[in-house]
Amino acid sequence: MAGTNLRETIGGTDEVRPGAYRALVLSTLAFALCFSVWGLVAPLAPQFQELYRLSSTQISVVIATPMLLGALFRIPMGLLTDRFGGRMVFPVLMLILIVPVLFVGILGGSFAGLLFWGFFLGLAGSSFAVGVPFVSKWFPPHMQGLALGIYGIGTIGTAIAAYTAPAIAAFYGWQWAFWVFIVPLIIMAVIFWVVGRDAPSTGPRPSLAAGVALFRQEAMPWVLSLFYFLTFGGFVAMGIYLPKLLVDLFGYTQTGAGLRAAGFVVLAVLARPVGGWLADRIGGPRTLMISFAILPLMAFILSFEPGIVLFTIGALTSAVLFGLGNGAVFKLVAEYYPGKTGAVTGVVGAAGGLGGFFPPLVLGVVRDATGSYAIGFVLLALFAVGCLLVNLLYVTRRPASGGAATEGRVR
């Protein structure tokens, strides 16, 4: 009965809808473009710090500022996507992004200017909450983990920014590292509107009020938010702060540090669909158990600020664990809330964005206060242990409404 109800919720079928793969490719490309815009500030941070003589705390604020709006705006974007569909919301978002991308290069030549326009660049990060409900409605429950994991490959946009921004800035000036994305945003918005389609629905779209009410009635959305705060927040925070870490700890050049940080991002991105696939097979809670159990060890290794070999092992293993956790969390979002994926995605995604906002600030303050990043990584380890306990004591004991169907496939 549970499996039947779940199939009815997504449109009465256990098969992939015609046009699903087109929607997946289109949304992944749009998401990657938006994430590239979202990640443009971090790889240029060493240059900004030198140009405007900023402290470690100040440049950490500059790095983290786009994360803030990207996190908070995911909540309304998820609700709007549930209500109006991704085909409308995604193109409108990309066209709006042209404004901060243009003006950060014109008026962003100061600490205050970088903060102001960097804040509005954060809108690009809210794109995640548009694509998850858009994609999940096209696929049956037993494929949603993998599909959403593939969509999550769009986070590779952070690596694209890390690769391209320093090189463009070196040849043409840092302003062009932003301006080069204006034309792609226009083209992608037009393509998405012309080619994109929302999945057919058998019932009325939920109201904004119904989506908001969900979070007053249940604890599970907040638990999933806690997990995503760690897994996605850790991925974003390490991805954007790693160039500065490599410059400070090992003396890499800005370009060299950006290239190595991009490797971290690529590995985490590739692990995300693996996490979704694994969650389809053994369940989201078990997949999260793997991530949360090993992550504290890696964080402790990084806290000792070891040589480059151990540092690389700790960072890259963490990348894989963050990716696995990201894929598993959104398998659970789609599994628990098939009819309100956008609303839950908005809040869970916002928590992940905030998870990317606070760690860079903590690392900057800790570095200025102690001359070391060790305490920041110790806090990461402790937080992962806390998530491990919550997952073990709460989530593993609360099967989703579609759990019967899922468990049958696992067996």
C-alpha cells in the first residue's frame, strides 16, 4: 500500500517518464552554470586580499558572504518551484543573476563593494532548490537517489570557477572573470524556457502556506537540514576556503592552489551520484552512517596541519564522504516528501548553504586568534560525531512513507 500511494503521488507510474533525461541534462547544465557564478569570489580571494589589504577575518567574510543569500533564498525558491514549476523559475533566476555579475565588476572594487555585490551573487546558490523538485518529479522513487545525485554534479560549477577565474583575472583583469558569464546566463535562460518542461502532475500543486506548515508539524525536515548543514556545508566551505589554506600552509601560488582546490570539488561532485545510487540500494541512513563515521577521523588529521601528503589524503577523503552524504540526504528528501520536495529542499538546502557560510568565518577568526586552523577542524570532527548519533538514534528508526517499496528493492 505504501508503495502504491507513493506511485500515485508522483503521477501513477513506477517507470521513467518520457522526457525525463532531457529534463535532467538541462537542469544539470543550468545548475552548473549558476554554481560557477556562485563560486567566483573564492578563487580570487587571495588577489582581493592583497589588492585591498584585508585581514584573514575580512577576506573570510568576503568569501562567505555569497553563501548567506544563497542559503536563505533557497527557502522561497523551493516554495516557488513547487507552486509555479522549474521551467518558469529557473530562467527568471538566471536573468536576474546578470545584474550582480555585471555590477560586481563595475562597483565592486573595494571591501564594501565586494560585500554588497557578493551578497547578491549568492542568489546563484539558490538554484539548487529549483532543480531538485524539477528533477525528482520526472523519476520513480527507486531512481530518485541516482537522478538527484547526477543533478548534483552541477556543483562542479565551483570547480569551473576555481579553474577559470584566476586565469581570466591574470590575463584580462578580475572584472572579466565575472563578466564572461553574462552571455552564457542569457543563452541558458532562453534554452531552458524554450526546451524545458515541467513533469506532468495528477494533482494540484501545493500552496505556499501548505509548504510552510510542514515544518511546524514534523521534525524530520530539520534533522535532514542538520545533516545537509554538515555534508553540503562542509563541501562548500572546504571548496571555497581550500585555495587560501594551500596558500597559507604550503605556499602555493594562487593559480596552483585554485587548480588543487578544483580537484577536491570534482571528487566530491563525482561522489554525489554514487551516494544517491548507494542510498537507492542500501538506504539513505546506512549511507550517511558511512560518511559520518569516517569524517571525524579525516577532520582530526587535518587539524594537525600535517605535511602535504597527509593533508591531501584527509582533504580528498573528506571530499568523497561529503559527496556520499549529499547524495544520501536528498534521496531521503524525495523519499519522505514526494509531494512537497521543493518546500523541504528549500529549507534543507538553506541549511547546507549556511553550512558553507559559517565555517570560513570560523577558520578566519581562529587563524587570526591562534595562528592555526586546528580548532576549526576539531569542531568539524565533533559536529560529525553529533550527526552520527542523531542518524543512529532517530533516522534509522523512522522509515519513510515509501519505505516498504524501497526496502523491497534493497532486499
